[in-house]
Amino acid sequence: MRVGLIGLGGMGRGLAKNMAAKGIDLTVTDLAQDRVDTAVSQGAVAGASPVQMAADCTVLMICITTAEAVQGVMLGPDGALAAMSPGDVLVDHTTVSADHVDKMRDACDAADVHYAEAPMTRTPAHADRGEVNILFGGEEALMERLRPVFETYAENIFHVGPAGHAIRLKLIHNYIAFANVATFCEGFALAAKEGLDMTKVIDIISAAGGKSGMMDLYGEMTLMRDFTPHMSLANAQKDVRYYAEWLERAGLPGFMAQSVHQTYALASIMGHGDEGCTAVIKAYEDLTGVEAKLPDSE
């Protein structure tokens, strides 16, 4: 099985590192040459182009930024999908929109290529350690065919149902997670403005119903003014936008989803898109003129 990986960003670089380390015949490409150079130093081979990789590899993986970017690389007469052979597999690891999965599945079916919908959860640190979660939507037999590759970088592989179900569960998960971040950042900002003891905030909230996985991951980092983009604010905005659009198409009201999306959109417009997702707090701080921080975060 010859594997190609398009995209060596936050998650992709960890995938490449672990696949190469565990003996996968891996070819990689990315817009950033330094990322390719790093993967090559770890045992991968540099690909000439996505189209060439599609022609040479039996399994082509893509892990980039948006549904629109995936379609730009894969579809159209000059897209990589046209270079794939019947029976090849396209593994879509990108967090995309619900309608994107339906479009890509139809395009792959027309090309006699297997479409493997496989969004991931957890963080780039988990990817680096080979501990991501894979949510797989599609035929279980296809998942088992890919399992030897997935197991080089995944701790858990969940078969969640037919194609289309995995990204829908991923978007629900990400919306809830990023809504939680927006909520606790708003609360932190209010606590700082009102002069509350910031050393007590997380402990009090986490001792009862306000405790959450995202606060466990990012709460203290936020108050320590660490906005390292383990998950960027721009990506959080993108994921919540996809969720809100899907919610509307499903005929459900989206008051909360739109509020969360606009909160991230405002912070992004204010210049914080490349920072970590908790930099959403800076939008509130710009309004209050007070930073939410711990005393030893100077």
C-alpha cells in the first residue's frame, strides 16, 4: 500500500511522522516547503504534486484547511481525483462541511474511487504522539482495509455509520467544544472586569457543572496568556460556520450557533485568527480594557 498525504499542518505533520516511523511507504506534499523537508527527514518522500501523487499512490490522504480547499485540489479536469485509478482510496481527514462529504462521495463514485470519510478529533499534540481519534463514515470493510495505516497514528478508530455521518458527528462535537470555549472566555473576561480573584475562577467553575474538557485543556493556558494555536481561532470559526449552515439547511433554528460563530468572526476580524481558539477572549478584553489573567502570567 503506497500512501500519499496532502497537508502537513497542525494534524498532518503528526500523521506523517508516525506513518513514516512505522514503515508506511509515504509520499507527502504541502504548500510550505519546510514542512515537506521535515517529513522527508523523518522518512517520507517528497511528492512532485498532488496530481502526481494521486497517480502513484493507492491511498491518497488529504488533511488541509477547508472543504473549499479540498475541492480545489481534488475536483475539476486538472484535479487530483482525475489522476486516481479505479479501486484507489481517497481518505478525507479534513474537517469539512456536511454537503462537502456528499459531493466528494458522488465524485469518487463516478471515478470508481473509494471515498473514506475520516475526520479526526483531539489536538496536534495527540497527532504527534499517534493518539488521534478517527471517526469513520462508510463501509466497514473499507475501514478495515485502512486500519493498518490508521493504527500508526490513531488511538481510537470509531465506525460511526455510513458516509456522511462522521463529519456530522464531528461538526456537532466541534460546535459544542468551541461554544464552551466562547462561553468560558466570556465568563473569564467578566470576572476580570469585576475584579474577581482570578486564581479562584477555574477551580470554582470546575468543581461543579461548569467543568468541561475544553476548560481542562485550555482554561489555565488562557489565563496564563498562552494563545499558542494548537487549534486556531480561524479554524474554530470555520467549523462553527459549517455547523451553523448545516443546522439552517436542516430546518432548525440556530440562535446559539450564530452567536458563537459571530463571536469567533469578530475576534478574527480584530486580528486574532492565527492565534489559539481561546484568543476569542481578546474580543471581550478589547471592550472592557481589562486582561483576564493570573497574577503570575506577566
